[in-house]
Amino acid sequence: MKLHYCYFSFFLILIILELITTSSLAYAFVSTDYYHSKCPDAEAIISQKVSEWIKKDPTLAPAIIRLHFHDCAIRGCDGSILLNHTGSERTAFESTTLRGFQLIDDVKFELERRCPKTVSCADILTAAARDATILAGGPFWEVPFGRKDGQTSLAREASMVPHGHENVTALLEFFQARGLDMLDLVALSGSHTIGRSTCHSFMDRLYNFNGTGKPDPSLNVYYLKLLRKRCKTELNLVYLDAITPRTFDTTYYTNLMRRVGLLATDQSLFSDVRTAPFVEAFATQPFLFNSQFAVSMVKLGNVGILTGSSQGEIRVNCNYVNAA
């Protein structure tokens, strides 16, 4: 019991330190009041539009969060995933299942009507990810604004995003290269508490894991049978969280402890001794998860951002760079 209490205290201190560090880093480049004078209703407009779309289609909540991650994971949070031209990230095979583009377009159209050439697509996507999280039952956090939109998007770079087969070491290297750490990895993976995945992403776990000709031994045998029934084709969709698939909660982590994590990358977080303690902490302390998820999303939203008058642009249409 003493060991558990000491670990919990250390974990709480770590989160507080991350919150302090994140705040100082974020406000050095962007600020929560960036649009207060430029476009006072910007956040309200984004929130209202996101709410309208997700009420009609709740599956858009995880889709928008995922779209934000794919954007930030490649060239930083610059809206490059939204560019829709031949050879862009959006047209890559790895982006085939991304959704939510029309939602962002609708938000942008309204903001251009109210505040022309003012609110970047990168800021819209970042705020939309926060609002989607809230609508799914997740935590609120202040979104720092002031990002500019990038003008480059390359399909070949879309493969940089994790595919669901990487081990923890590879995931850590990916996150660390973007200024994120192990705590961010485990917390942000918690977004898989909502949403779905194609069977293609984990089919190897069911029959031929790592070329062994056998299923993944870390997969619960009853869950294995269920997944085999549901994955008649690789295009079939399965909930990432089999217990509470539409609620943003800590069931994702308890699932990992029960060996019912859907993706290999998810289950590996509990199999690896470096990340398992964080999984256990989040599973038993919802407040810690919500707090750290908010901190990690702010950090994610500040990866590789473009700021200032000499960087990027404010796109008039999120699908295309501005005409010269």
C-alpha cells in the first residue's frame, strides 16, 4: 500500500510539472486570447458547428480527434492534412479512412463570412478536436491560438503516422521526435476509448501474428473469438473500446489490463514494463487521465506550429493554398 501511495504521489507531481511546463511553452508562441479582438466569436462559432455535426453523427467525434493527430504528426499542426490536391497527405493510402473534412469546411465557411482571412484552418482543427472530446464526455482545456496554415503537403509523408503495428520503442521514438514523452504517448492513446478501426489494422493479430501462423498471445481468447466473427473482411469496422465505445472514459485502460486492447500498439502499452504503470494509474484514477489528456493535447497542438508574419498563411479555403 505504501509503495502504491508513493507511486501515485510521484505520478501526480509529474502531471503538475508537465502542466506548468506545457503552459509556459504554449504561451511563448500562441495564446488563448489571440482572437479576442480579431474575431471575438471564433471559439463559439467552432464549438457550435462541431456540436451540430456531431449531434447528427456521433462517430465524427473520434474522427476529428484522429484528423488532428494526423495533421500534427506529420509537419506539425499546420493544417497540411486538409489540403486536397494531387499528391497531398490527404490523398495518400494511409489517409483513406480519415473523416471530418466537411465539418472543418463548414466551420471555415462561417468564419470567413464573419471574420474574413483571420482564423487559420490549423486553429480550427485544433479547437474542433477539443470540442469533439468534450461532446464525447471528455475533459475541457484552453486552446492556445495563433497557428498559421502550411503550404506544403506530401502524400509520401503520410506513412510517418503509426499504423497500429509498432512496438513501444518505435512509438516512443516517434513521440519524442515531436517533443512528446512517454506520459503523452499513454495519455493520447486513451483517445481510443472512442471510435472504430478497420479489421485490416489488426487482422494479423487474429491469425498470423508476427509471421508465427498463430494469433497474438496477448489477446484475450474470448475477445479473439469475437473479433474473428466480426472481421469477415478487412474492411469491416470494430469499436476500439468494446465496452463503452461512445463514451470518453478510462475503460480503454481497463480493457488493456484484461487483454482486450484492439490494436497491437494499444495492448503493447500494458505489455511493456515502461508504460504499464501509467496504464494502471489511468485505469484506476480517472481524474489523472482527464488531467493528463488535456495537458498532452495542448502539447500535441503545439507541435511544429507556424507563427508570426513570416511563416505560413491564413487559408481562405482549407482545401487549397491561397492564390499568389
